[in-house]
Amino acid sequence: MSIENDLDYLIGYEAKRRKHPLLPELIDRKLELENKIIENTKNKQTEMARKQYHKSTAIAAALMEVKNGCKMQ
């Protein structure tokens, strides 16, 4: 899996490097936005909507891994 957005990559990298105090809130906000995109594109039939759904699902899964990693440290 690859994340195409540089910001998403940097958030994950920053979480592993050092825990910034605002990182959990940033991750929660990004997850909230991705979940809204997932809801809006869930049953759409267009190719663009399907691509966005799969991309947002992958990003949300990656952010959940980072979020769970932050809690463990």
C-alpha cells in the first residue's frame, strides 16, 4: 500500500520519529474527513468515486495504524 499524499506520509513519519502533542488530534481530524469521503463515495458507480473510495479506505487504515502506534508509546 502506498499513500500518495505527502502530508499523510509526513504525519505517519512524525508519529514514529517523535510524538507531537497535537498529533492524535490531527490524526482524528484526518480520519473524520476520510470517513466522510468514504460514506459519500461508498455506493457510487462512477470510476472516480470508486478510486476515491479505495484511496480513502487505504488512508484511513494507515492512519488507524499510526494512531494505535501513538497510544502504545
